Amino acid sequence: MIRRLLLVLIPLALMPVASFAQNSMLRGKVRGSDGVVLNDAAVELRGSSGAVIGQAFTRNDGDFVFTRLRAGEYELHVSLSGYQPNLQMVEIRSSIRVSGASDVISEVVTVEVVLKRRAEPSLAPPGTNFAQDVPKAAREAYLKGISKLREGKSDEGIRELREATAEFNNYFDAHLALGSEFYRVGKDEEALESLEKARLINDKGAVVYYTFGLIMVRQQKFRAAEYAFGKAAELNDSHINAHFNHAVALIEVAVRSKDKSEIESALANADRELDRAWDLSGKKMYTVLLQRARVFEERGDNEGAARELESYLKVDPDAKNAPAIKEAITKLREKR
């Protein structure tokens, strides 16, 4: 039997990368099609395998940054309520040699992402727009903290953000930024504490639930992850990765369940969420095909799983795991 073969073959697309050998940087700015910079856009960076590298939210003139990146190709997903999501590919080279210099330096890639407004009127769910009257001292500490994080100075950034919350304990953005940074550096308990404080201040923040879901995945707590990603998708329907990761968590619940009705329900919901992520991405989020293959396999449809894997290889024939996928296709068809 090759039941759940793809569970071994295909690594979880939402598992974070734990270490980085390079120190390249990706800087970006998000604008609307009218040229206006957009703050509070959700930005997620994924590796070629679909693994989450990092997440950010645009602040201060629509800027975002990812640091300590390895060489390779990345998917950049950007979404904001009221706008069409944007997915684009970014390449980071291993290094750059400056002409006339003997040293090799890391690469800095700059991108600009343009979001188009949805054709139909789109209102954010009640409570998702959240503004606070923040004391000046707290605001200044927060901005310093964000600046330090963008420079790759995590400890200094965390210290400034803590100062911001000390000045104003109900500072949603500061608690959220702390939770996101603690998650990034692998300090899950501190991350959960900060995220819970943010949730108590504003329980309509999709990113709070989304980051909680990422932590639950890292801890292999898939039922909790499924709830969190589902809540994030409910609060921000345009968040591609909330729908996608909700689907993956649902598949993991099905894989581990012995209850037939629960398995059927989880897989049906996973199907719907994969379809939503596929549509939101403009049918460019090809890791959806890998997860669809898992759904087919869990249902015992090995031929359906093989077809999805073939579709993936058609759009990415040079994938690093292409040999393993081809072998899986052969084995799936042998067991029909």
C-alpha cells in the first residue's frame, strides 16, 4: 500500500524555514493602481517548495522587507481587503561581485507591487478596520522597533517594541509586531503571549489568527491550526495563504483522524479552500496542485492524485522534487 505516500513526498507548504545561510534582502513597496501607497497589506514570502519563509504587513508608506534570504526563487503573495491579490515570482542570487572589488556581497532586491481595486464594491468585515489613538512616546518607540527589524536587528527591534507596549499597554500593532517577530525567530511561547494580547485588544485582526496558525503547525497541533487559519480566512477573504493553509491543515486533520465522517468533511472543506486559493492567485499558486493530489489520495483515488502531480510537473518541470514526484506517479498508478 502507498496510502499517504504524498504525505512523505510533499513537505508541508506552510512549514517555516528554520535557518538561513545567506544574508540577502528583499525590499518592497505596495501601491494601488492609482499610485497611492497601501499600508496594512498582508505580504507573505514562500520558497519554491511552497514553504513559508516569512510574513509582513506594510507599514509607513507601503514598505516591507525580508532579510537573511538564501539564493533561489520565491513566491511573493500580497493581499489587502478591497483589492485583487497579487502573486509574483522573485529571484535572489547567491551573491554579487562588485566590479573592481575583491569581496562578494549579499544581494538586495527591490520590487514594487501594484494592487488593483476589485471591480465590485468590497467592504471589509465589521471590525477589521482598527485604529487607535496612540501616545507619542509609544508611537515613536514602535517606529524605531519596526525600523530595527527591517535592518535585521531583531533584539533591538524587540526591545523598542516592548518599550512601546510599556508606554501604551493596549497598543495592538506593537503586540502584533512582537508576536510576528517572536514567531520568526522561533520563540513560540513569547509569540503566543504577544498574539493573545493583540487578540484581546482587537479580535477581528486576521493576521493574529493567521500567525497563531503558523505556530500551531510548527507544533504539529493541526486542529488548532485549522481553526486559526479558518478564522483568518473568514476575517479576510482575500488572504490567499489563509485559505491555502486552512486547506493544508484540514488535510492534516483528515490524515490523522479515524472518524469517517470527520475525514469526509475535512477533505470537502479542504477542496473548497484550495479552489478559493487557486482562484485568488489567478491560477498561479501551483502548490495547490500538490495539495489536491493529497486530497485525491486520501479519498483512495490514486489516478486522480497522479493527474494532479502531472499537472504540477507541466507547469514546473524543473522542480527540485521532480524525480520524487515522477516516482510517486508511477507508484500511484501501479496501485490502481
